[in-house]
Amino acid sequence: MNDQSQKIAAIIQHEKVSLKSKMKEIIRSFLNKSCLVFSQIFSLVNRSKTELVTGFLAILELSKLKKVRLEQDKQFSDILIYKVDDKLDESEYEDISDYDEINDAV
């Protein structure tokens, strides 16, 4: 493979991010907390855009499942994530098969 081909291959690498793994990551973040701030968990400083979007989808899905409550005071302000159930446990999501990987070209 020549130098140009290597550069092109590096540009079109696909990043795979699992919605299920992001849901688990959020649940793990609740270990000793009852409230999280989305921008502190998923920041573009140390996360890719794909991870950020998948993290957002994960909090929406957890909210839909009534596992967390989301609050935002105004448009573009921080999104607060509150634990609804004190027994929130990532083991509940071991058997979820609907949450396949989300692919994105980086």
C-alpha cells in the first residue's frame, strides 16, 4: 500500500459505538451520585462526535425506559440526568439485543 492509500484508509476508518455500552456507562456513573451533567460525562474534549451523539441517544433511551429523568432549564443549557430508581443496575441491559452498534465515518 502506498503512502496516499494509507492516508485515505486512515481518513475513512469507521468508529463503532454501542448504544448499549453508553447506557451502561451512564448507569455506572450513577454509582455514588443521584445527578449527572451530560456535558461532564460526554465532552468533545475527550470524546468523538459519534460517542457524544450515542451518549445523547443513550440518555434519551434511558429516559424512555423511565430509568432516568432529564431536565434542561433553557435551550442549549446543561442537561441534568437524575436517577429515577435507586436500584438502577447495568445488569438489566445485558440481554438487550435491540441496541446494535452505530457506525460513523470519522
